[in-house]
Amino acid sequence: MPPISRKSYTEEEKQFLRNIGYKIQFFRKRRGLSQNELAEKADLSYTTISHIESTSVYGLSIIAVYRIAKALDVDPSQLLTFN
């Protein structure tokens, strides 16, 4: 199966990715971390964190979600569930 390109995301998938970004931003701010600090703690680039938290659609790996969750001291499921 070929990799999914950004152009092939459905509107529902786009909103899902935005929601993950909003959750990451929420927990980051609650922890008092800058995007750069989170990037360092998660062993990701500042640009990656910036893109994830922006309103643009940015696909991310499950490993990135795991690293970010651990850096924020939350369970990864907290970044993937929405009420």
C-alpha cells in the first residue's frame, strides 16, 4: 500500500489531526513548556512541534505521539481522545 499523502486526507481525518495538535498545545501550555522545550524533551524538531500545533494539517507518526505524550507526562491515549 502506498503512503498516504496530505492531499488524500478526508475532512474528518484533517479534523482528527488538528484535534491532536490542540490537545498537545493544551498539555504543553499546562506544563509551562515552550514549543522548543517540548521538542527537546520529545527528541523531535521545533518545526515538527510547531507544525503539529498549527491549524494546518500535519500527519504524525504514532512514535511521535508517544514521545510527545511521555515528554508531557501524560498517557498517549489522552492525546488521541476527544470529548
